[in-house]
Amino acid sequence: MSKRWLTGLSLLLAASMVAGCGSKDAGTDKSSGDDGGKINYSMQVWDSSYKWDTPINKKLEEKTGVSFEYLPIVDGGGSGASKVDVWLASEDYPDIINDSPLTIGKYKDAGAVIPLEELIEEHGPNIKKKFGKYFDLLKDEEGHIYSLYGVNLATEPSPDSQASFLVQYDVLAEAGYPEIKTLDQLYTVLESYYKKHPKTEDGKDVIPFSGISGGLLDINPALNAAGLPDHGFYEIKNDNVSFAMTSDEVKQYMKFLNKLQNAGMLDKEVFSLNAETAGAKITQGRVLATYMPAWLMRGYESSIIANGDYDKLYAKFPIMLNEGIEDQSNGFPPTNSSTNLAITSKAKNPERIIQLIDYLFTDEGQILMNWGIEGQHFDIVDGKRVRNADFDAKIKADPTVGTSEGIQGPFNRFSYGNGAKLDDGDYATPITKDFVASSYDDRTKEVLAKYGKQTWADFAAKPVIYPTMLWQLNTPEDAKPIAIKLEEIWHKEAAKVILSKTEAEFESSWNGAVSQIEKNGKQKLDESMTKVWQDFMARYNQAVK
């Protein structure tokens, strides 16, 4: 589920908002910085729970001589973005900006961030080494680097990844733990169970298929079922971008929802389900199957486990529209550039910041950042790093321990990724297959064993490296209102398509939705987004050739 937001520069509010949000004495140099002594920088962060005074950060400070003052801003309906704009308008910003490419672009245009290529050339050998053939992707059209971000070096699926089509354990057990690889197979299994069990034990209606309205009706499940990557509301074929809601893949998925609807197997509130209402039905054990991303489902399943209803947990399957589809949805870009780090003109001795980041791109830096401190956060067992048992118990009991210890923080963006390995052959992060498997309850382990798997990630296809995801690129200003309009039309017309009573009515409703979208600028949007994609691909191909 992609996040997109717009930001605007509010000069009229600058005078009233500037108090209390500046950088103080930016780049306060406790010695001078020139002799490698201690130096402190101010840095924007997006999480108010982050703090510098942690065991891991103190170790990082010992290694590099650099410390930070975190200036948190929280995105509350755009307020965070406004604060960043006010900093820029007042020319009172911190030493480091952590933000979207759009915001970094504003700061670059205003001359507020500095180019980094020469600093990296002199002080960042490990940055260059780890980016390898992708290094030139950091550069803009003029050959300058204005921000830094992470590089993905994983060669296998993240062990904690999981598909988003979910089926309740009870349903699988009664069906004899069948392979469910297509939407038709899912329908058959749900229909069989529902006919026998239309009510829960306490008399509530069983719901064969439900979920959050936006999640069920938007593009994500259709793209997943088509084996395609998540480019937001778009498909990309042969480097041509198309607003995907009129595609054949979406039509096939809508037929699946329509079939469920006409059989009385789709949630009656499908058009008004939010996270709270959908989650309540799931935690009550009433929903047999759903489409739900892992980050959201974990909270619901925690409640199910707390209730002791282990049979109401869910298997996570990649389910396709039909047989023969090659699943390429398990992909990621070589770089993680949705939130970037830029050094502003306020920072003294910016080479010290580059030196710290370069340290994070060493194996020692990766271990400190991801694993923590040996004996405190991890141990060596049979030559391999394992999460320290006491620390693991603490972080499971209280997830905020990860932040208070420094194992979670703004520098995690420079991790090579779960599934990546360091030069010693061991994993770069503690999210290993054994670690994830050990975190499962006994019922989950039993279900996985029925399929010959150890983790849900074992169902995933081999990761595909995509140049970037389209939603990571900036939508042109003239295309934004068209995109918003087409999404609004889709959400309105989708109800007619799903509620169609006959095949003829379905075709008529579908064609009506397509016609509305085409009349309201689809071609212009496609052309605009195609140019964005092709311009990026030209730069990408030049960089990695």
C-alpha cells in the first residue's frame, strides 16, 4: 500500500511558525572537527521516540567521533512536511535533512543542500564499493549527488516477508491442507467450508472474504494475483506506463469479487470497511480469507494469539489469477530512495558526516547498526551471530526496547537488507530464517510443516531486482490532478462492477468504468508517467551499463 503526499511552501506562515523549530547552533563543533575530535550535528527525524543517548549510538560515537541532536517532526496530515518547508523559508534548518526526493529537490533548488560527490570520492570508499554498479544512480542529470540512501544487497527473500492473500487455518485443516495457487482454487475451498459452517460457535455470521475496502478494491491484490510488481496504480510493460485500473488483470480480479458477491461470500460491508471494522471481524475469527499486508495483519494476529484462538490464524499464500502465471511480484529496487539523507549548507565539516556514513557501509558498521553490541544484543554461537536471548525476550515483551537501545533508528536505512550476507558469510541482520521460524507458535509451525515449509517466506518466488518502483519517482504537477480524478472515478465505479447480478451487467458496468476513466485523461496521464519512467530508465541504463 503505497504512501503518497503533497507538500507546499507556506511563506506567509513562516514568521509565526519559525520559533522553536530551528537548528539551534547547527553543526556545533565541540573541538573544531578538523583534527578528528568530537563533533555534533542536528538532524531531522520522523519518529519522536528516537534519541541519541543509546548504547549502540554511543558505540557509534566512539568509532566515529560524531554525535547527533535529533529534531523530530511527525507527519500529522501534512504538518511535518510544512515544518520542513518553514525551515527552508526561514533559512533556519538543521545540518541534516531526512525526507522525500521531492523535499530534497526543494532544498537543492534553494541552494540549501550541498553536493556530495567530491566528499564521497575522498571520504566514502565503502559507499562507492557497496553501491557498485548502482553508484551513478545517486547522481542527478548534472552529475551531482545531493542525497544518500541505502542499497539492497539481499539475494534471497527477507525471511520475515509473507504474501498478502491469507487463509484461515481452520479452513485449510478441514480441506486437508490443499495447495491454493489460484483464485478459483481459493473460491472452491472457501465455498466448501462456508456451506458447512455459515455461523460461528457464538452465532455470528461467517464471512468468507473480507478486508479493508481500499486494500480489497485498489490495485494491489490484482497486481499481486497477476504476478506483477507494485507500481502504485500503474502497470509497466515494455517501458510504457498505463493506469492499471482498466487492465485485463484488474478485470479478472473484479470478476473474482463479483463471483463472491453473487454467492453471498463477500463481506456485505465491503465498500465501507476501515482498519478498525475489518480488524474487529478478523480478530473475532469470522473472516475465512482476506487480502492484507503483513505490517497491518501482525497487529490483528497478535490479538488472535492473545485470545488463544490459534486455529483462527492465517496462512500466507501467493495466489495467482490463474495457472501458468510467473510470479514476479516479489521484487525490490537496488536502492531504497523513498526517504533520503541530505547535508545542508549549515553543517560544518560535512566530511565528518560522510565518514560516519562510510563506516556504516562496512561490515563492522552493519553489525553494530543491525545486530548491536556482542554480549549485550547478540552472541556468537557455532561461529554465527544469534540474537541474545535476554535481549530478545525484552524486545518481544516491549518493542520500544529496540528504539531505546538504538537497534532501531534513522541510520537503519543504510542496512543492506534482510537476506543479505556480509563478507564473513553470515547475515547482515538478525532477521534470519531460523530466527523468524523460532518466533512462530506451535500451530503455525504445524501448518507450515503440512506444506513442507519453514517460514511463510518459503512460499515466495525468488526476488526480482527492479530498477525502481514508479511511486518512488515524482509525479509531474500536471499529472497529479488527473491521477486523483481517475482514482476517484474508479472507487465510485468499482461498486457497480462488483454488485453486477449477471455477466452481461458485469460487462456493461466494467465498460462504463473504463469509458469514464478514458474520458477523464487516462491517455494524458499514461503519456506523462511513461515519460517519467523512460527518463529514469535512460539514466538507469547509462548508470549500470
